[in-house]
Amino acid sequence: MKMNFKKLLTIYIYFLFLSIFFCYIGSCVSAPPASSDSGIDELDFAIRDASDYLNTNIPEKSTLVILNIQSDSPDLSEYIIDELIANVVNDRIFTVVDRQRLDEIRTEQNFQYSGEVDDNLAQQIGKFLGAQTIVSGAIGRLGSGYRLRVRALNVLTAQVQGQFNRNMRTSKLITDIIASDTRSGATSGTVALAQSAPAAPAQTTPAPAQTAPAQTTPAVRTYRVGETGPAGGIIFYDKGNNSSGWRYLEAAPYEAEFIAKWSIMNTFVLNTQSAIGNGKSNVQIILDVFQRTAGEWDTAAQICNDLVFNGFNDWFLPSIDELNQMYGQLKRRNLGDFNDRHYWSSTGSRTNNFWDGDGAYALNFGDGKIELGSRTSGIYVRPIRQVAHQ
């Protein structure tokens, strides 16, 4: 009996030790990760997420140039660039061009890190520095917060390798950087739209009276399909009259193209239409549904709606028939620098059942076929806008 009791006591102590050991290990493993409440600013989180996105969308061992982040605050732009460079160095997935070499090019080419740099100049800089990828972006006000965009461009092909978008609340870090930025012509992150004209010198001799020129009727501005539109894009549709406040449809230029998901959470949207003239109303229907669904912000429709390009902010995601016109009038005539890939429309499937798929309509710009695509797939988007007969 004594031997049996000792054995039982030994087994009990052994299992008690194992229980304590695994309980300790479990508590270590399940410790919650740090959150934004840990003192790390939301801007730093967004920059870190942008770096992680680039790490998965750019080939390993590429040489990168972190070129510019367009904004109203040079200090904010340089902070984001410095953090992106630091992340590349620490992650050790890519090689990044030294900031000093880029400063030399910046001085020669007369561009600012917070200014706009077109893709042609970006490609030239990338080739000169021996880089495979150019990283650029922008940060600006969006409602009461901010929107950060970071884009990767292939130097050789000029193809967009990926685009990261993040909406943020106004953070203390952003506020502090802008407040200390003595070089910015804007205040509190707002855009300085124009410089006031210098005062005219005092007249010592009265100027002779001027005869007012005769009033003439301004010429009516018309466009042909294929011509450059008022926003710098290409006119691809003319309905022949100015009904409903518009006559033409203008496709954004290649520089405004991006890749996005139709829906982040595979949300179904009813009542979107296919016909020409419905793209703009489709987007409002989509946004009304998505704004009631948590997480539905960085979608194709939302990014088009938020886009400001060449001073115009009335872009939207085309309906499938509008997209088809774009393919026929532009892509088939080698206009607009489109890819031979699928492009999203704002037209969703009629019903949300198995036979209709779970998708929205996209058009393959390689062969012109209209197909249902999975709403959660990231594919190309080319925004459009309506143009009035002026």
C-alpha cells in the first residue's frame, strides 16, 4: 500500500507541474498585441501598414526609390518618406536608394518631396539611379481626417505594382508636424489655393480713359471622342445634347488608374444599373450601402469618389456600358494607356445567389469580354467624369 501511495503522489506532482508549465506558456502566447492605445500614433501605424503592403507587392531584392509624398506640409512629407526608408532598411527585403543621392537629383530637377512629380520624370529618376521601383504617394485632408496613399511604379514598364490607401483620424503627430512646419504655405493642413497678386505701383500720372471693349458671346466649347478633356483625360462618349447637366464622358488619364477591390467584405448591393449615364448614381447607391457596413472604405467606388485629380473632384466608377464604351472608343484605338487586364464597373450582379455568382461586372480590356468578377478581388479601376457642353 505504501508503494502505491508513493506512485500516486509522484504522478499527481508530475501532472501538477505540467499544468502549471503549460498554463504559464499559454499566458505568454496569448498576450494581446500592442494597439494604438499603447502610445504609437495612428500615422505611424499607417506608415507601417504601407510598408507591409509594399513588402508583399514588390519583388524581393528590388532597388527602391522613395521619391515623394505630395502634401501641403513639406515636414509631413519628409517625415513619411524618412519612416518608409527606415522600414525598408530594417525589413531587409529591398535595397533603398540613399537619400543623399536623391537630394542631388532633386536639386537638379527642381522638385520638392512634398510636390507633384509626374510618372515620366519619376521613371527617368528611377532609371538614372538604377532602381526597379519608384514609390510615391500623397497625404491630404479627407473630411475631418486624412487619407494616405502610397503607390509603387515599375520603372521599366510604368505599370502600377500596387497602391495602398488608408483613411485616418486627425492624430496628434500630424497636428504637431504641421504646426511646426514653417515652410508650408497652408495653415492647419488646408490647401493654399492661390497667391494674392502684388499691389500695383502708385500712378503718378492719371491713366487715359479706356474704352470698354465690345461684349462678345463666348464660343461654345465642344469635344470630339478621342480629344483631351478639361481634366486632362480623354473624351470617350458624346450623347449629342446637354440633358441632365452633361453631354460627354471623360476617362481619367493613366496616372489616376489604380487597383482596388469592389468590396472589402463581399457586401451585396442591389439596384445598380448597366446603362450609360448610370455610373454616377451607381456609386452613390454603393456608398450608401457601404457606409452602413464597417470596414467598407477603401473600395473602388469610394476611392473614385474621393479622387481629386488636376483640380477636379467629380470622378466616379463607370457603369458596365460606360466601361464598354471606354474599351471600344479608347482601348481598341490604342488610346489611354490601358492594360490588357480586367477593369471594374459600378454594376453589381442582379441577385446574390449561386447562379449569378458573388460578383460585380468587370470588362476584360484584353479581349473586350464582360464577366462577373469576385467582389473581393483587387483589379484595375479607371475613374470617369461627366462633362457639360460649355
